[in-house]
Amino acid sequence: MTTAQPQIKGRFTTATIIKRFDFTREHFKLWLKPAEPLSFQPGQYCTIGSGGIERPYSIVSSPREPLLELFVELVPPPVGQLTPLLHNLRVGDTVTMRPRPKGIFVLKPEFKNHVMVATVTGVAPFVSMIRHWLESPSGHPMFAVLEGASYMDELGYDDELLALAAKHSNIKFVGTCSRPQDPKNVGWKGEVGRVNALVEKYVAQWGFKPEETCIYACGNPQMIEDVKARYANSGFHFEEERFWKDD
């Protein structure tokens, strides 16, 4: 997930693109090697820039991975300012980077169940949280990721999450497409509809108790607000990624 921010001011460093993978015309992954060591918590975001413009991006990689992994969606101009520049970059190119990742959208370990609701690139912090836990498992928390997209090829980490769910009993993944009749979704066998409309169904199906469960939401602002409203005064703890509110 990304959002608008002012132009670059103050100190920043650089990062080199080591690897890139495009899986649709608008969605791509970047692996960056920062010029300076970067310390962060799973769920936090880093701020990168190009051409004098910078934006925050939730980090996909775990803190122990050697490269910084980002999931980017191209937003065409005039609305998109940085993503068209990033889309034109290739391996070996550099971006500017703020030296200190930020954010309070991190795992709440006091809860047993973690319901992670995302749209497209909003899945990034959840992948980071799960990867980090898998590196040094502690306890037996339940991770349940629900990710929505218009088209099935926008679910950039469904293969990884489905593989983890098949291997680990405490990891669940549900992907959903909101436009199941579109020709681009031919062959889709998963859930259909908007992800925010499915959260209550799965939370009830999994039998998660309010006092044991934290519901996180990251991605489309309207999705976040809807999930937040559904769980207002419900007894469930709710966390949202807020940096998009700084627009």
C-alpha cells in the first residue's frame, strides 16, 4: 500500500534495485539493497523516492532477509507521481530512501488470533509478519489472511500463503475476486466478492473469540473503514494501517 507524501526534505540515503518481478502490467515486486543497514519491525513501512518525489511502502520482507522486498502497484499520472517513475526503473538503478522505517502497524502478540484483511498491495505487512514468525516460531498464534482483488493475477502472494497454509495448521489464507465474471478471472475457483464483506463469515466459521482476536486491515481506505465499522463495539480489537490518512 502507498499514499501521497510531500517531496523529499531532510536526510535520506539510497538503495539499489537488485531484483524485479512483474506479474501484471500494473503490479511488480522490487528487491532493494539499502546503502546503509536498515532496522525495522514486521509491519512497518519504508519511504523511497525517485525524481524528487517520495512515498511510503509497507515492507514485505522480514527484518532478517538480506534484501528489502516491496510490492508496488502502478498508478498512472496525474494521480500517480512516483509509481510511474518506479515502473520505469530496472535492476541496477537506485532510489532514494529514508534511513528509518516507521509505523505502529505491527503484530499485537497479546492476542491468540490474528485476522489480516488486505486488498492487493495491502498484504505486504502481513507477509512480513508471518515470515518473521516462521523464522523463530514462538507459541502457536493463528494467522488468518483474507485478501481481495478485482482480478486473480493481482493476488501477488497467494502461492506463498497457500503453500504456508498447507504446511502449517496455524496459517490460513482466503483469496477473493470481486469481478468473478470478468474474462481475466476465467478459471478462478476461490471466493468471490469484496473481501470486507467476507470477514465476518470467516471469523465466525473459524470460531475466533473477540477477547482472543485482533483484526488488522491494510489496503483500500474504503475497505478499511468498512471493516472497522463492522467490528465497532464488537469486542474484537481492531488495527488499521493509517499512513494513507496523511494525504
